[in-house]
Amino acid sequence: MAIIVQDNISNKFYVLIGAGYGTSEAGPFFPMSSSTKSSESERVAVANSDGDISWLPSYQLTVVSVDGQSCKDLLSQ
């Protein structure tokens, strides 16, 4: 299944690879300590036409098509 997305800022097109990019933050004095907390950021993995992978903010993307069909066509079935 191929999901094509468009970057609303650059107008470039990408293939959506996945979502759920997690980040972690550590305290300034003990970067490897147990005080590290995890949080999820709203980013998705996308690939450009060369296959290069990037992480982009989800709010910056719009789904153009899923398997060659527009979202409107898929949801009206």
C-alpha cells in the first residue's frame, strides 16, 4: 500500500513510511541517568523520490492518495 503525502510548506511529494517517532530528553547533569523521560512527537517518516528518509511534523503534511485513490474517493465508498 503506497500513501503519497504533500509537504504543505515546500509543496514536495513523499511516500509515507510510518509514524510514531519517539524522542527522549535527559537532564543536563546526568545525560545517561534514569531521569530520562520519553515523549512522543508528532512526526512521520517519509521518503523522497531518491529513497532518502526524513522525519517531518505530521501537521505539515496532507495525504494526497492511498494506492492511487484520493481520500475523498476512498471515504465515499
